[in-house]
Amino acid sequence: MSNAVGQAHSIDVSAATQFQGPGAIIVDDFQKEITDALRRNSVLDARLNYVPATGDISTYYEQNTINGGASVDPRNPSSNPTSNPRNSRGVKVKATTNQVNFGHYDLIMGQQQANFPELKAKDLNDMLNGIGLHHGRMLWRGTDTNLATPTTLQYVGLSKQITNTFIVSLAASIVSAICAKVAAMVSSETYELMPTAVYIHPLAHHYLVEEEKLAAFNSTHISNLTKTTIAGLTVPAVQTAAGVLPLIPEPFMPSVVNATRPENTDYGVAIVTEPMIEYHYVGEKGMYLFQLGTTGNLQEQYVGIKYGAPVAKGPSYAHAYGTIERPTIAPIG
């Protein structure tokens, strides 16, 4: 449905005719269904933990040490008092919005053609889907750099929040790099870490699968290993020190041209502990939809808005973010 009235002009009706014959003039008509295979959500959003925000800056505590403990003479035991510091953390709530306007003429014409309710419902739904898509991109690629003191209106993307990083060079094994990083996380004596999933750019996922096809011992990693991530979606999995982790293709994962070899791309990959990734929301977990009414310019206006922000708790130890350098494959669309 058009959101603005175009300039009026005259046309030759015969030019729009599909067929003319005795007793028949057939003109163009269209199916009511609109061909639409557009993406409307992100994989991560379906697996996020949504929790109510505690305030405009949603705060929580994080403990990073357990102090004390010493060997002593059992016949003369003695100890020193200790305390365990807990640090306050915060994340500023953000807002994501979208709007659609329906012109009065288009409303009346749509009603006259008896196709307005379906088109209006689709346009309203797509307006909300636009918020969801922007939200999905920002979960990984938001441009803000400080959780509590914002520098932009976007989220702090998880690729920026996670400070435990690694690089998979052009010649290195993707599977080995993932397994080594998981092993390093699990071997921590300070934290009890059990990563739950690996999110990977779909094109890096392609290179990973190709790598395994050529591996001599692929049965120890991917062959015959699968996991169901959300209802109806089963993905390959990798055997790690934290158990079998699903390899989830995430189209919103960052990808940038390699700084040294411009014919290659650095594709993003994240090893995450999903229970420690939260979305702090205000009001509703989903989105608000408001009708602003008919204004002086005879437009019916609708606005959608979503309040919240993501936070990766334990960004230096509970998760890991890496880049995989591989030859560039151009995405479709």
C-alpha cells in the first residue's frame, strides 16, 4: 500500500489490456497475496533471556573472586577473615521505533477495492517487523561502546561487549580454534563455565562444514552430531570440553573486509553461555503499537516502539568472540 498519493495523470486503457476479443476485454488483476520471503527475526532473539529492567539504568551485581582458604596445622588451626567483593554493573535502557502512515485517499480506495484490511494488517505487521530486524542487527552489531554511559542511541553490540577474543587465521582450523577456546574457558579455576552454543556467520559456517568434509577424523567433531536449537530447527554440533555445542548460523553476525587481504572477509563467531545473556526490558517483552489518529494532513499514523537493551554478563570469561578469515563470498540480497 502506498503511503503517499502520487501525481494524477491520464492513461490509455488499451495499453493496460491483456486481451481483447469478441465479448471480452481482459485487464490486469493481481493475486491478493504478496510474494514475501523477507527475514523478520534473528536467531539469538528467540533464545534470549528477557528480564525486567530495574531502572533507566538496569543494575546487577557481579562477583569475581572467592577469597580465603589455607592449609593449617590441624592441632593449631588459625585463619584470617576475608571478604568477597561484589561489583555493581549497569546497562542503559534504549528505545527502538518505527512508523507507518496511511494516506486518506489510499484508505478509501483500499476499502472500495475490498483489499484494505489485509494490506493494512500486513503493513502494520511489517512496521513492527522492521523494529525486530533492527533489534536483531543491533544485538550483535550495535554501535554504542559503553553500557552505562551511552555514546550512541544503539545497543552495545555483543561483539563489542565480549572482551574474551580470538582469531582464526586463513590457514587455521575453525573447529580446532573453537574447541581450544572452549577448553580454555572450561579449564578456569575461578569460574565454573559451561558454554551452551556457538553462533557463527552463515558463510563461516559453510567453510567450517567444508573443512570437516576434508578432515581425516571428522567423526570426532561434527559427523552425525546435531542439536535442536528452537522448534523445527536442527543444526550441526561440535564436540567440545563443554559437551556437544550447537553451531547456529546467525545472519546478523558481523562480517568485515580483512584489513590485510581485501579479497578475504573476517566473519564473526561467538561462543556464548546463553543463560548469562539477558535483555533488560521496560513494560512489555515485545513491542508497543500506538495509533496517533488522523492528523491535519489526512494521514492515519501508527508508531511501534520497543524499550530495552542486551547485556552479556561475564563478558571477559563467560563468552568468547572471534573472527574467521576466509575468502569472501557475497551474500544474496
